[in-house]
Amino acid sequence: MKEVFDRYVESTLICDRPTDFSFCVYNTNYQSFLPTDKSAVILDIGVGVGGFLIFLRDLGYLNARGIDISPSTIKSCQQKGLACELVEDTVKWLDMHVDEFDFIVLLDVIEHIPKGELIGFLSAIRRSLKEKGRLLIQTNNMQSQDSQLMRYGDITHHLGFCETSMRQVCFIAGFSQVDLFGLETLYAFRRSHYIRQTPFKAVRHLVFTCIRNFYWCFVRAMRRLNCNTGVST
């Protein structure tokens, strides 16, 4: 898959700028998990176009950096003034940074790891964390509706996870506590001037938001009926 990762921004991410919506997602879902100490050492593995690193920088974190195997994502992030490094062998790199990080982030990364390498990858992350360090993972839940769109939407995806398999691999890799949470459904409302100029689009946006929220309430209720209760929603 090296050919894809060499031009990952151009071939897959399309846009080289993070969206306002992504920052809204980070703020709503992840800010509460971040270290309270702004000098905490944070690592973002698989930086993409740098959205989470920009989010951390805007919050005032002083020691956040990222690594990635894709030259195109690293170039994009470095052009934004972000501290990023191109790393060909992530496990080897992590083994050179044992007991160094307070917080590590894996946003839409773990599904790219081949099954035979997954435990070694997560174990290397565990070793690179400090004693009370934390790992944040975001990935598609294969028990969700239309999860196949995410699973097969990127040719570099190797795996899909549900709550039980995610808990399984994390425990095997040495993590003593695994908490699972559902990503909150968000819709970024239009700016006021946009709403005033296009009231029809504003109303349509509100209707779609209500329908989507109702739909996900139904999905979660069905999962409870199927005894899939291992995740907080």
C-alpha cells in the first residue's frame, strides 16, 4: 500500500485542511479526556491533515507532536507549522521512546494495521506511555448501521472492530482499563449570515439533524435489544 500512502492526502483525504466540523467533534467528544497539564507530552499517530494537532495547539498544549508513514500527510502538516515526523517503522520508533508520553492519539488509524501486527503495535504504544498515560482510539464500530461504508471506503483498511474485539486486543496488549464510548452525533450549524441568506437550506439542515438524531436513538435501542451493551452511549 506504499503507493497509496505516498500520496494519501491527494488520493484519499482530498482536502488538505481540517474542517470546522472536525474541530466541533474533537471539542465535544475528546477535550474532557485530555491531560489537564498543558505541558503534557502528547503524540498523535497518523496525523492526517493535522486537525487534532491544530486543536491541541489552539487549546494551549505545548508538547504535542505527530508521526505518520505517509510523506504527503507529513508535508501537509509541516506546511501548517506542526511538529511532525515521517516514520517508516512505527513500532521501532515507539520502542525508542519508551515511557515518554502522557497521552497518545489514534484517530482512524487502528483499522489500517494488519491483523498479524496489531498486538505488537498496541503493545509498543503501551510501552511508550508513562505509568498513568492514556491512549485514545477512534475507529468505526462494525455493529453500526452502514459500517461497511467506512470499512471498505479506503483500500488501506485491514480490519474492523466492534466493542468486544476492541476490548480484547487492548487487554492482550497490556492495557489494564478499557473504556468504550459512542461518538456523539454532531451537525455544525451554519453561520448566521448563511442562514439568513438561505433559509430553505437552514430549515433543511435542521430537519435532517432531527431525523438523524432520531435514527441513531433507534439504532442504539436496537443494539441494547441485541445485548450489545458494552459501550456507553
